[in-house]
Amino acid sequence: MEYYIPSRYVSQAALEAADGVSPGKYTVGLGQDRMAFVDDREDANSIALSALQRLLDSYGLDPASIGRLEVGTESLVDKSKSTKTTLMALLGKNASVEGATVLNACYGGTAAVLNSAAWVESSEWDGRYAVAVAGDIAVYEAGPARPTGGAGAVAMLIGPRAPLALVPRSRTTHATDVYDFYKPAMNSEYPAVDGKLSQVSYLSAVDACYSGTMARLGAARLRDAFDHVAFHSPYNKLVQQSYRRMLFNDAVRAKACGAPLPPPLEALAPFAALPHAATMGNKDLDKALAALPVGAEYADVVGPTEALSRGIGNSYTAALWANVACLVASKGGELRGKRVGAFSYGSGAIATMMALRGGEGDGGFSLERMAAALDVKKRLAARTEASPAELLHALKLREDAYGRAGRAPAGAVEHVPAGAWFLKEVAADGSRKYARKG
């Protein structure tokens, strides 16, 4: 795995002050620390180029060794030309590469991973690697959703005998038709969001996917199934709620079997036999879940996955995989023999939960090598803090540029990290040219 994060971020505490909201509304209420952002010098194509470039460079990969390249993104810059085709510029003369771009809100990156793994397992596999790239720029119009923005991209090399492996027959998918988050306006990159519906849809998907995966694994309790759990993370508070929701599902399962609720889940007994619909938005249940004394357990199970998403914000399709990368960077070889639950959600809605397992790896790949390359703590610390005013300026540049062919990018190239790709030019016909800094 490799990833790309922008060089600038804004502090959520500074955003609280600038927005005139109560202290803690974003830092505690959303559970976020910092939010990465870019102006019109970077787009979905450039951040995907930067992530793939890092993957090729970090592992000395021969472009000819890649036989499939698939991209998940919802930050489209063209309604027809795939981001995958833009990334082909990094593969030199190797034009024999399957794959395209997958679109479904935040789920596209997971679809790219699962499609790539299926190709490697299939009769069509030709012995080469697959690469899945997930990346987005999450921006919102002024209002309560704006602090849940962010940006980032992850690139993943997929092949046999990997040091981090998909556990066969562990995954469960839940798909519904719901308008919780969508982008109907063709002249704006800002989404339409129904916050309350989105949270209900997300947590309902957690229930369905977690229950299905636990049944597939034959496990009764979260810790029986997983050593760690990584979530899609629109904001960290929802991750915290989702973990507790999984514990509630453990209580429901125990109640249905006539088994005593294990400590500290006894307090959930009054709610465990309720119909599912009655548990969604149930304030008394929410209070009981919030009061569970599971802080230390949460810090052990989920805590190692959080630094990237708390530090860059929501990266849509990349969010889950950034959190998995963060776990690998934090634990390295300690993940060998451990099982990781991974929950992916994309509005509209599609969700999947699966299990990953740490192993020895092969061909020079290992958990230790991955952790050294990812180096999350150092790379987060190397960024530059910007002011809320600079964030507003960057968003204004993006608004002015969106959908306008022939408009030259106005953002400063100095804000692009060395070695990263950026948007050099948008021609009058709408075609785009990219360049690498340094």
C-alpha cells in the first residue's frame, strides 16, 4: 500500500473559532483534529497519479508487471474519460492493462479492490499484479457539513501470497436505494446531503454487514472474530458509534440465543429484543451505548486505524483503505496472524464488511516493509498548517474552476508536495495536462 495526502491542512479547532461555533463542536462532536484540502491545482486525477507514483517508487515496481489497474473515485473531472486512463501515463509502454473507474460514492475504492482480487483468482489471470487506486477530494458548501471534508488517495498492489490477505468467504454486502448523499448538480462538485438519513443508512448497513460476516465466521462476539476493526470514516464520531453498534449486535445475538449478556453489555438487555427499526434513532439506546465502559477496548481495537482519517478528514473512496494503511503503519509485523474487520460504506447505498489477515508475505513484500513505507506519523507531521481563510480561498478557486474548460488553474504550485502530480493546464476543449513537481 501507498498513499498521498495534500501538503496543507486546517485545524478543526481553528475552524470552530472561525465559524463562531462552540469549542469542541468539530473536535469532540465530529471527533476530528485536522482537515486536508487542495485548491484547483489538484484534482481526482492528480492525487491518484501521486498515490500510484508513490507505490511504483516505494517498491521499485516494473510497470510491465501490472496487468490490471482499477480506480474508485466520485470526484469526477470528466463524465466519460476514466481516471484509469489518465494513470496509464505512469505505465510506459505497457498498454495491456484491464480495469476502469468505478463510481458509487465512497464505495468505489472497495469495488476496485474486490474486482482486482477476483481477477487474480480467476481463470483470466495472467500472472501479473493488479493495482487498485482509491482517491477523492471531499468538499462541501458553507454550512454544518463543511468540516467533514478532506482529501487523499491510496494505491494498493494486489497479488497472491500477500502479507495482508482477504479472508475467503468472510464478506457480507448490503445494498439499498436511498438518497442520503448524492451529487445531482452537474455544475457543482458539492453534494446534496441528508445528514440524519445518512447516519441511519450507515448504521443500518453496519448492522446488516456485521451480522452477516459474524455468521460467516461462526463468531459470537467481536473480539472472537477480530483483533482490530477499520471503518469507512466520514468523521470519527460515527466510527465510535459504529463500534458500539457492533457491540449492541453482539448483545442482540446473545439475547436471541438465550445466552447471558457478557459484561459490560448487561446494560443493553432492555433493548436487545426490540425490532430493528425501533433501535434506530432510539435516544435511550444511544445513551446506553455511549455509557458503555469500553474506551480502553476501543483504543486497542480501533485506535491504531485512526490517525490518518482524524488528520486529513474524509477521503471518500480512500477512507477505509487509508485507515487500513494506518493500522499497518502502526502495528507492522505485530499484525502477523491477526484478523482485521474492514467495513466499507458508500451512500446510495452499498456497504461491505470483510475480514483481512496478516501473514508472512512473499516476493520481498512484508508487513514490516509496508509499515516503513507508509510512515504515517512522520508524513502527517511534515505538512503545513493553513488558516481558515486559506481554506476558503482554495474552495473559491475550485468553485470558479469547476466545469470550466479553458480556465487556467490559479492555485500556487508551491502548495503541491515535491514528487507529486498537479494539474498543469485545462485546454479550451476541456482536455487536461498534468505535470510532476520536482
